[in-house]
Amino acid sequence: IGYQQQFGLDSTLPTDEEQGGLNDQIVINFSHIVAENTPKGQTAIKFGELLEQKTDGRIRVVIYPNGMLYNDNNELNALENGDVEMIAPSFSKMTNTLPTWSVLDLPYLFNTEEDVERVLTGPFGEQLLNQLGRFNIKGLAFWNNGFKQILTSGKPILASGDFKGLKVRAMPSKVLQQQFTLFQATPVATSFDELYTELEKKELNAQENTISNIYSKGFYKLQKNLTITNHGILGYAVMMNEDFYNSLPTDLQEKVIEAINEATAWNFEHSKQMNDKDLESLQLLSDVHINTLSNEEQQRWQKLFKPIYDDYRKQISETFLEEIEKEIN
Ligand code: LMR
């Protein structure tokens, strides 16, 4: 409801119509946790613009970036309860609710951005999104951020042994956490909005994240060793409260889907460029040290990560793993 209704001020304040606004305008509040200048931040803006254009302003999308409305710990509840209409958490953060989704977190599963796009925008991605129906959630799309890298405050990571004894921030996904326990480190599932302060308090030695998140949130100011590992991907499930979606007239539902599809295509076209551009900016900083994991070490990591695949196969789903491997190879 608008401010006027909320505060019972109808008689004293001009109505939306008197102000030249649209009386029956529908507002979609879209909450997310990253900076605007990131693949998710920019794609959310793109989606809002497209939808407003397509509906001639009948729908307005109001975006709340940087966790200003909800954070990792409360956004999913807010969506299910209809307190917010849209969120786009990483799929890793959905794996406690939907364990099969952790197939996307398997390290070194994806080799190229093209593979990521084909899987996430094809029938496999659709199958995953359909699982959200049980939770009063309409799964609209997957968006990409890019490949994750390793950032450390102490010495750089050049081999798996360098992780020994470190506290590593990883998102709350069993697969992601297992990567670091296998390397004898301790994973810590710090909420994204608290990460910078935890780094300031020197509570964490390392983290995995994409270049765009590392750059836009200034994590590189506190952790100055970056190793390009490309060991996993970060992507997002773009989700809408299902009751809200169902309450829209059919023509507006169609516009939402059209706008999402166009925004998704835009996302896959631009996410890599955004990460590449931020990498160039980091390369210009003399106090940020950038290494690339050697091919031999990468092959060692792949072997060492094998138990994570075995556990997924045994404990979660052999079929999902087979299906996704078929899509990729
Ligand atoms: C993280 O928690 O590191 C990421 O999920 C943040 C994001 O949404 O990109």
C-alpha cells in the first residue's frame, strides 16, 4: 500500500492521479545484496527498465541493492512471505533448501562461460527452477556472474597445501565448504553483507569469489593476494513470490517473462566483460598481487576434489550429475 493509505492521509495529500502518477501502478520490490556495478546489479536494472517500457509504466521495479532491505539470512523468508516481490540469491545459497542444486557448485564442473549459459538457460536449468513451485516461489531464470577465484590476506595460494589451517569464507553450501575441508582449511559461512567487517576484524584468511564482487566491495583492500583458479561458478536464481505473480493479469505476466528473457540474454552477454574489466582495474593496483594457478596444480585440485563428486552421487543424486555432465561434455 502507498504512504497515503498507510498513514490515512488520503484527504490531505494529493492522490497519485492528481500528481500525474498512475493510480493502479504495480510495484515490484527487488532486493539483492551486491553492489549495483556488478553483473547482478546491472541486470536487475536492465530488467526493471525493460519491464517498465513493455508495460508503459503499469509496472514499476524498485531495486534495493547492497543488502539494504534484506540479507543472506532473511531474504528467502521475506520472499516466501510476500514481504518482497523479487530476490536473486546465488544458487549456492539455495542448496540447503534444494540439495540437488549443489550440482552447480561442483568444482571444475564447468570449463567455459558457454557451458554455463547452455546449462542454466536450457532444460536442465528449467528443471531446477521448477522445483521452486513447492515454496510459493516462481523461478524466473538463472543469471550468471562468472568464475570464482581465491583471495587471501596472508601468503598467496599457489598449491592446495597453502590452505592448511586457514579460515576460508565460503557460501553456505555443503559442496563449497567441502572443497576447503579437503584442503585442511576451516570453511566459514559469513553472510555477504558482513564479509567486509569480518575481514577488517581479521577473522578470515581467505575467500572464494568472483572478480566483480571482489572489486565492487573492495575486498582487495583487505586481502591483497588474488589467485586465478576459475574453480567454480557463481550464478543466481531469479525468483518472484508466486502469489504475487499469479495475482498479475495474464498480459502483465507475459511482459514479466519477456523482460526476464531479454534481461537474461543481456546478462550472459555482458557478465564476462564486467569481470574482465574489473580484473584490469585490479591489475593496475601495485599492492594487489595476482597469480594464476598452474595447469599441473589445477589438475591436482581436480583429483583432490573427486570425493565431493562421489558424495554428491551417493548422497544426493546420481541422475542429476549424469544429466549435467552430458550437457557439458
Ligand atoms: C556471496 O555471498 O559471495 C555471493 O553470493 C554474493 C552475490 O550475490 O554475488
